[in-house]
Amino acid sequence: MKHTYLKLIFSFLLLGSLVTFAQEDEEDWDMYDDFELEDDTPIKRYAAPTLSGMSPQRFISVSFDAQMPYDYEFSEVRFPESSVEGFDVDETNPNVNESGRADFTGGLRINTKIPIISKSSFVWQSGINFMDTRYSISPDAEFGESRFTLPNGNEARGLGQILNEDGLRNINWTNTLFFPMNETEFIVFQGQMDMSGNFALDSFQPLNTIRYSAAAVYGRRVNDYFRWGIGVSRTYRVGNLNYVPVIMYDWTSKNKKWGTEILFPARAYLRYNFNKNSLLLAGFDLEGQSYHIDEYSINGNSYEIRRGEVRPKIEFQTKLTGYIWASIQAGYRWDWSYDADELDGSRDFFRGFFGNQDFGMINTLENPLYFNVGLNFVSP
């Protein structure tokens, strides 16, 4: 895979730098040992799902995301039927089929995370999320020259024209389950179903192109200011299917000014609280999914763009009124992957970081600045 070693080095360096934030001395809970209740009935206590000083949890979020202009190069579209050995795409020097400039990339994002059950012994949150990505390709791009004939004889548009006319969309259903075992230990499960592609809202793509992600984390809540956890995730955040370790590291200083909010590799932030109504986050998000391209999906197979991107960013959050907060992000969209695979019978496969399976396309995007503004309904 292109840039594999660079990406691995980046990941390890970033992880090493983020988890070494200094933690202050833990609170001395022994001072409460002599406290007794008048009633002798034992009370089962559980670890809380939040920490003091963390950014407010968003129940409903509506935002608009926009990337600055950037250049792109898309290779020819290859199918196993059109070559003697697999796709036969030269990853180091692919045959470029089209190049151009995206004047705009972005669109509406809606995220929900609604409490279904909220008890001290169990928390279940569920949400439907929608991300619409529109592309405005520069008129200088020659779409007509990028057209080609599919193995089934049909004529197809180039990828640039597909993006310009259709865009890409993602709809997912996410469920998060929080199981506290006692006052300090807990387990978090998250499951997600994604439909991603160039489909229209009135005409969805085949259900067998739905991709499934899941994560499980075991954690310890040391006190009201610090918790950590380790786990494993089945994820598409790097575009193609991958299995990666998960590290949680959430910490708040005793004066509640500084902190970290880390669920690596999905996200990692350093936090500064100006006051209880405004804060600043600096860190990164890892976004990605596998996008079905309907026009290239023939003979019962699914042709998918493995879109993954790292987003270093600074985000300011502030309370407007009541439970309504505003957020403003500015950052850098770094292309991790925009290559493509053809999936036999729509069944996915595992390539990971070291697999040598050939790609159906080798695509390159320049890395632009991006901005995101949003309104959020947050928890009390």
C-alpha cells in the first residue's frame, strides 16, 4: 500500500506524543473510609460514563464542512477481467486517466447520539448520522476524455464526473453500550452499520454493500479526573477494512483547565477550558469509509472507493444559550487513501497495513485546509 511506512511512523509518533501528557496526583479517597450510612443496606456503586471538565456530549449536531480547492489525479479504472494478473495497476507509477481541480468539497453533516436507556448500571445510546459530500470540479477538467468502456460493454463516466454530478454520501446507524462493572471498571461496546456511495436519497444502493464496524474497550475510571482503557476495533476509518488496537486516555487537571480526550486512532485532543461555557480542542480526527460506486459495480460485484483521511484541527466550542452550543473547526485534510477495490460478490476482504492485494484504482488528492461550523444540542 502506498505510503504504508510513512503512515505507520506517523501513527506511532502521534500516539507516543499524546499519551505522555502528565497526570497530576490522584485524589486521596482514603479520607472517606470512615464515612458510614445510617442505613446498613449495601449500595452497589458504578463507574460514571463521563469525567469532570470534558467537552459536553452532543445529542444532536448539525454542521457544514468545506474544503479549500485542491488538485487530484485518478488512475485508469481496472477490473480483474481486463488484465492477466489481477488488476495490474502500477502503484508507484499508475497510468493517470484524468486529472483536475476540485474547487469545492463538502456539505451538510447531521449527527445524533440519543440516550435510549440511561441508568447507573447501564447506558445505551443510539443515533442515525448523515454526511453529504459534494464536489465542484473545475470546468477545465475534460470529463469526456475520461469516459471508458466497462467489461460488460457499457460506457462509464470518469470518476471526476461522477463526483461532480453525484457526490458521495454516508448514512450510518451507531449504537454505544456502556457497562460499568463496579466503581472503577467498565466495558464499552460500539457497533455501526454504514451505507456509503454515490447513491441518491430516493434510490439507495444494494443492501449487501452495507459495511459493519465494531469496537470493544475495557477501561478503568481512576477518579473523577482520569480514566484509561484498551480495546480492539473493526474499522473502515482508513478506507478499507482493518483491525486495530484502541487506546482510551481521558484526563482533566484538578483546576479543570487542561485535559485530554483520546480514543486512538479515531481521535485525540488536547483540551483547554476557558471557563465552564467555552473550551478549545487541538488534535486530530480520523475519518473514512468504503464508498460504493454504482456505475462501476458490475456482474454482482461492488466497486468501492476506500476513502480515509486524517484531520489535524483546532476546534472552539462555546455555549450560546441553554443546552445549545456552537462549534468552529479549522484544520488540514490529509489524504490517507482514495484508492479503489472491486469486491467479489460485494464481500469485503482484509488487506490491513501489510496486505499485497492489488487495487483497482490508484488515486491521489492534494491536501487542503478545511473548515467546519456547527450547532449542537448537548447534554445537561
